[in-house]
Amino acid sequence: RDRIDAIHLAGRGRVPGTDPERVRADHNLGEGPLVLSTSARRPHKNLVRLLEAFALLKPDPAPVLVLPGYPSIQDDELLALSERLGIADRVRFLGWLGDADLEGLYAAATCFAFPSLAEGFGLPVLEAMDRGVPVACSEASSLPEVGGDAVLYFDPHRVEAIAGAIERLLLDEELRASLTEAGRERAGRFSWDRTAAETF
């Protein structure tokens, strides 16, 4: 341990975002709550369990799960699973988005979910916090180092735990407000200047 230094990264800089209502219209997201999960569609990102958890949610109005990310070999499996679970009409696989549209999605999102089983850092969690989106994420791997006390954690191996955390964020406005404030404060502790200084 005395030969190792853990140096954290920092988030992606912001750009002017597409108007959230325009993003909703362009991608057929409807007017209801949005659960955002930016992620490569690969097995370790645990999107199978995320879809299974989303199928358990029953809040009214019904939320839409938004999954932007570059295409991968898991796409067909995830599409077929959403059909089998009966949630295909409430899941949007958006593919790769430009920075402006992604900023618009963050602005439109009710909450952010990140069920990954293994991360080297966890940039999506940091970026969501920085943009004021309340986060529910996996308690695995490096993610607690990023989220600290500013996110709602769940066991990523338990579908019911994932669903419960997302449902809490969808239904509890006070919790969302608290995590929004805590997330922004937490994200402010990470900077590329600090990364560079610690590396030097």
C-alpha cells in the first residue's frame, strides 16, 4: 500500500445543451419522468439487471428509461429482453449522442441510475452529480470513492435493490433535492488541476 497512490479523475466539461423539451421531442421520450443511464452496452455494465429492475417499477406516471451509448454486441440481447419484459415501449436505446444532446438529457432527467459491476473510476456518476441529477448507483468497485455520501447505493446483484433505489428517487422529491445539492458539492471536489498536481 505504501507504494500506491490513488489519483482520481475529474468530469467532462460542460457545453451549451440542447433544450430539454427539444431532446424529449427528438427522441420520443414523452412528458413523464426520465431515468437516465449513460453507459457502454457491455455485460459488466449490468444493464440486464437494470432492465429487469425497471420492469418492476409501478409509479404513476410511468417513467421512461433512457440508455444512450455506442452500439455493442449486447444490443440485440437487451432489445429482446425489453420485449420479453413488456417494457419496450418505455425504454429508449438512443445510440451515441453529441455533447449538446447529452447535456439536454441530463437537464431533462429525473434521476440517474448506474448499476455497473466494475469500474476503474466512474465518470458517468461524477458527471451526473455535477449536473445536479440525483444518482442511484452500484455499491461495487470504485463507485463509492466517487459518490461518497452524495448518492443512493444499491447491491448491483439484486434486481429488487436496484428497483427499490430507483423508485425512491422517482417518488421522493425531498430525497432528490437533497442528493442534488450533495452531488454538486461532492463533484466540486474533483478537478483536472488536482489530478495533474497529484500525478506530478
